[in-house]
Amino acid sequence: STPRAVGVVYPSGFFQQMYSSTTNYDANDIRGAVSDGTNFWASGASAANIDGIDYYGPGTPAGLGTSATPPQAYSIRIFNGQIYYSTQKAGPSNSATQLGIFSFGNGLPTSGTPSPTQLINTGSTVVEDFSINPTTDVCYIAVNLNNAIGGIQKWTKSGGVWSLAYT
């Protein structure tokens, strides 16, 4: 019953709450949010132990529209008009193949239930955060190695296949 909200912090330090929901992420947390300037998408966990991406935007009741069940949706970003998110731990099936970077639907979805697509499988390496270059063929990932040591991985895409260049 405690509202979860997304908002904007302006350069002056002023915070403006844009949208909130008393049902999305109930008894859990929003882990990240991203905006195109008008629309907002949040990643996190729900009371039902199902993680997801939810849309908050003009004319739409908070949290209705876009949702999915990616494993442990964590950091969420927009690069080149496409939503991407990272996973920090395996989902309900406890599969390490669910760790990595995913794209979410096509472009910036605001309705329906877009499918997540895994782009980079980091194996058993926990993803903390990431950035993708403008041509979407290089991805830097901040990782947590052995739950104690952090590092940066560089991934490159060639012929449509992502490969680890170095850690």
C-alpha cells in the first residue's frame, strides 16, 4: 500500500514526482527508471516475486501498459531509441543463462506485453550497470565478480553476435 514513484531531479536540485502506483512493486522496490522526456519506464520487483518493466506515461494510469517478467530486472537504459535492461541475479528458474543485458520489445513500448530478448549472456557474472555505444556494437558492463570484486567488461558485436573482449 506504500506508493512507489518515478520522478525527475532537475539540475537545480528540485525533485518533481511524475507518476506513482500503490500496486506496482508492492512490498518490494523499483530498482531503476528511465525517461525519454515525457514517458517513464521502471524496472524492479513485485510482491508476487515477479520482476518486470512497467510504463508510466501521460494519459495512462500509473503502471498499466508495459510489463513483463524478465529475471531480476535491474538497471534500465535507453540507447538509440531502444529500451535495454540488465539482470543482477537469476530468475525463478535460477538459471545463470538469465544474467546479462536484454533488449525490451521494439523501441520504446507503451502498451502490450513486449518480449525481452537477451543480447549478452554474462554467465554467472552479476551485472551492476552498463552502457551501449551509439552504433550498438560495443557494450561496457560494470560487473560484480565473486560478490566481492568489481570490474568492467567490454563486449563487442560482430556479425550480430556479442563476444566478451576483456574484463
